[in-house]
Amino acid sequence: EVQLVESGGGLVQPGGSLRLSCAASGFTFSSYWMHWVRQAPGKGLVWVSRINGDGTVTNYADSVKGRFTISRDNAKNTLYLQINSLRAEDTAVYYCARDMYTSGGDWFDPWGQGTLVIVSS
Amino acid sequence: DIVMTQSPDSLAVSLGERATINCKSSQSVLYSSNNKNYLTWYQQKPGQPPKLLIYWASTRDSGVPDRFSGSGSGTDFTLTISSLQADDVAVYYCQQYYSVPITFGQGTRLEIK
């Protein structure tokens, strides 16, 4: 069964840092583009970042560029999102998601269950 | 960036009636080389991640009931639920994957009237 499980969320003070993880199983992780999408409480879905299979290509939403870093460890089948200089507006559920096909440029399926990040003093 | 705009923001429909959600992109998401629209529809229920319903604007994902259908091309798209069931109460999002940044519509909340 294809599965994505996020972890690493929690309560963090403004200006702090956090590293989110997404453990993948049930598929050849290194072959797929992977994404992070976030959803603030009661709000819509916002794409954050993506990374290709071997980790050599990354893209970011303008709103997080310079503060967020996406990476992956294919030996551990794990996707990461390093979040620095956290702001209140970064409070959200963070989902990892897989591109449907290995070629990239597709819709997202599956999605993980998400991990909640709360930025508050 | 491609801006995705859904209408309406919320919708109340009686059980068994038709529900229609629209999605408009600020530029075409039709890729001319393969004649495919890079447009997806997701359903999201409270406390759950989004669930894939429709891809390539009109192809239903495996296991999705046939009361769900997608249509449209270029910049204008529609998700139709032909006969609303109680289980369809959710927020629906369109998404374009034509170009980065990948963008979503703001969501349409569907309720029972």
C-alpha cells in the first residue's frame, strides 16, 4: 500500500525553526517528484514546494522562498521540509504529496494525513 | 502565476439534486502538444487530506462514483455532481498543474439544503 506519513509538527515560537518529515512506503520513492502543501486553519490549500526524484531540482512558492528548504533522503525514503524564521502566518497543517507518475508534472496522489505547525508565543 | 478562481464559494443543494462548481484559470491550462488540460478536482472532508476525484479535467479517478463528472477546456472548467448524496458534503478544490507555482482554487463548500 502506498503511504505517506508526516511528522515533526508542533508548537514553536515566532522566529524559531522546525523540520518536518514525510516517511514514504509502498512505492519506489526515489522515482517520484514530491510536494509539500499547507493549509492554514479554516483556509484553502496552498502549494509550498516540490523536489524531483534525485533531489537536484527544487521549486518554491514565492511566499516561502529563502525560509523553507525542501530535501529528501532516498536511502531513508523520507522527504523533509526545513522551516526557518517561522511567522504566525506559517501556522498550518502541512501535507506531503506525491506526483502521480514518475515523469512529474502531474496531479497529487496520494497525500499524507498532515502535520500541524502552530507558531505562537 | 496562474490564478484559479472558483464559484460559488459555497453552495447548498438538496439531496438528489445536481450540484455544479465552476473553476476559471487566469490563463489556459491546455497543453497543445498532447491536447490535455492540466486541471484536477479534489474533495476534502473535515480533518482529512484532499482526495483525488478528477484529473485531466474530465477523467474520473478509480473508485470515484460516476455521479461526479468534470468538463471544460482551456480556462473554464466545471465539476458536476449529478445527484447529491449526504456523503458528498465537503469542500471541493480545483488545481492546475500546468505550471509552477502549482495553484489551487480557493475552495467551494458544498452543503445539504
